[in-house]
Amino acid sequence: MITIRSLTTLDELEDVQQLERLVWSMEPIPTHQTSTAIKNGGMMIGAFDGDRLVGFNYGFPGFRDGVAYVCSHMMGIDPEYRSRGIGERLKRTQRERALELGYTMIHWTFDPLQTRNAYLNLTKLGGVCYTYYPNCYGEMKDGLNAGLPSDRFEISWHIASSHVADGFVLPDVARIPLGLYIEHDDSPELRLALPSSFNAACYTLPVLPNIDEVKANDPTLAMKWRMDVRNACMKLFAADYAIVSLERRDAYYEYVAVPRDTLHL
């Protein structure tokens, strides 16, 4: 049975460091930083199988445009425990703790080509995305990120909104594709079809189901996907649209975007 609770002691934070090394094969965040953050409006939440730490979620306070929020900096799950809903439970617990502390917003970033994360962040949790950071962290050399520019979506999780509390239901409107997913010779291609102006009630954008596999087998193709998705999303967000969900199709996934001012945030 997996239990979720807050972490506060140095021993617990050192266990988090070990899990960081396992998940990302890189040096972990110093405990003096994480300890200071959780004493000053931040939070470290752990998932346990008995006494074994198998997942964590770490966030610290942020401030932007006159609003304090939680910057949810890092979440990691032991590879043996993935696909068990632990990440979703950690995030929902983080929302509860944040609301108790008086926050109304949580931000975090993720790779727009990582569909597992996208489905959790958007479709399950009700986060929305209207900010794109090209090469957000510069060159990253860890096992997960090496090989592509570190582009990131920023999730805005409006945790006190009806969009999150009640769930988002897409209206019955026409969906206009911003590109086509073309699969030929085991080399899936995104063929963009961007409009000169954005005015539809809903747009969709195909994304790969397996970017890590493509990156390993064909780095040039993976880079093309990175650049094409970047191009489409930056133009979409500049037109004041927000991506609200990720949906599965037969051979690929697709992002769904609507005008930001239609959302109850």
C-alpha cells in the first residue's frame, strides 16, 4: 500500500537525493536548499511503500505579477513504481497543501514531447499551458534530456478555479488541425499547416507517442519534431490560446487548444 505524507527531516531529504540520482543519473539538489525551502512556504511530499521512499514532489515559493505561487520544481518516481498513479496522488496532495497555505496557483515545466507527463498535467489534473520556453535549461546531459534543446511548456495550475475543481469539458466545436501526422518508413513526420491568423474555437496539434525511441534511433527526426512543435506552440500562445488537454489517437497523441479567455480560471 502506497502512503503519501510530507517530508521534513534531513534524513528524509537525503532519501530524496538518492531517488533523484536513480531517476535522473545526476547530482541531487543540496539538502540545505530543500530544507530551507520547506521552512519558508515550500513543500516536499513523499510516497512510501512501507518505509521505502518511491516518489517525491518538491516545490518552493515563487512570485510573479504581484501573485505568490508554488513553483513545483521536481517530481520523481522510482522506475519500479511507475504507471501506478503515484504521480497523480503526489500532485493532488500538493494541491491540498498549497490551498491550506493560501496559494491559488502552482507552476511547473515539462517537455512538450513527453506525452506521459502531458497527459497527467493537462488531462488528469486540469493544468493549462500558455507559455513556451525554448531551450529553457540550456544543454542538459542527463539520460532523459540529452540530445535535444531543453524546450519546456509551463503548466499553470489554477488550483482554486472551477476549471480544476469541476473539470474541463471541451464544447462541441470544430477542431482545426495545425498539422498532420504522417507515418512512412517507420519515420513519423509532423507536416505543419499553420494559419495566417488564429481565430478558431479549437485547434489540435499531433505529437509523437515515443519521442525517446525516435531520439535514440533518428536524432535528426527528433530534432525536427522539437522545432516543429516549438514553432506551432509559440505562434498559438502568441495568439492567446491555451493547451488544455492531450488526447490519444490510433498512432499518435494530439494537444487540444482553445482561446484562453473561454476558460474559467
